[in-house]
Amino acid sequence: MNKGDIVDNDTICRTFLCSPQGGMRRSLRTNSLVLISGTKRSVYVDRWDGDVFHYTGMGLHGDQSLYDGQNWTLVSSPKNRVKVYLFAALEKNRYRFEGRVELAADSYQEQQIDREGRSRLVWVFPLRQISQLHGRQSQSLTLVDRLAWILGSVSHATDPACSQPSVRRKQTGPHA
């Protein structure tokens, strides 16, 4: 998969062995976190500012917690070595691969409106494409990523993890 490729949700799920739902999709099997931005029904205010993409964390109601769910995975990604991939939703079941990204600066909080129309604090993660940070030209999946995809797609037909979203939550952070 190369930067700019247009893919469907099944392709994302098969490639990263992640849940088919949600804007932050963690896969322990591929040690990756897939970020989806830009759905029309979204309450999140994601945006580009120059070469930095400001991605709003997870949580639809009330103030978001940095230590909850995949917010903690993303903020910890420099230390936990989770590979982070960004997709932009174009329309129903069509996504543009924006490439592999990593934190460009510290996460911060800002006011946004929640699903009920109430003001709340959200966590925002400034992200930059890895090629811009390290001078890499390729935004393609690495050979290891491709092998994981090939091996995963062979056993994928009998693997219910792709068709069923994960409901198990592991609490992390200082209050665990």
C-alpha cells in the first residue's frame, strides 16, 4: 500500500488485522494503530496545519481522558514502538492512505463540541508523516508489514478478529 492509494474498509482490516470499526483501531498482532479521519458524521475536528496533522483523540461524550483506550496507545507510541498509520475517509467505504505517521509534538487539549452539542475538553495529537521527519522517500508499507499482511491474509479467512470489533479494554496509565 502506497501513500495516496484508495482502499476499502476490508483492505484496511486485512492489511493491519484490526477492527473494522472506529477511528482508532489497535492491532496487537501487527503492533499497529490505524487512525481514520474525516468521516462526515464525525464530531471530531481534525485538521492540517502546514505539514502537521492535528488528530482528535477518542471519546464522543464529555471530556476525553489521555489514559483511556487508544489515546494512551498513541501518546505512548514513541516508547511502545507501535506503528501508526493514517487514513482519510473520502466517502462511505473509501479511504485514502496518508502514510505512516508519528507524533510531531506533545499532545494538547482544546475545546470541541461532543455528540450532544456540549463543549468539552479533547486531546489532540500533532502528527507528521515519517518521511518528513526522517527524510525517507517511501510511504509504502515495509517488507515486514507486507509479510505480516500476506501471512495474516492466509489465516485471515478463519480469523474472527477482523469481522468482530474488540470489546475488551485494558486500562492503562497512572490509575490502572
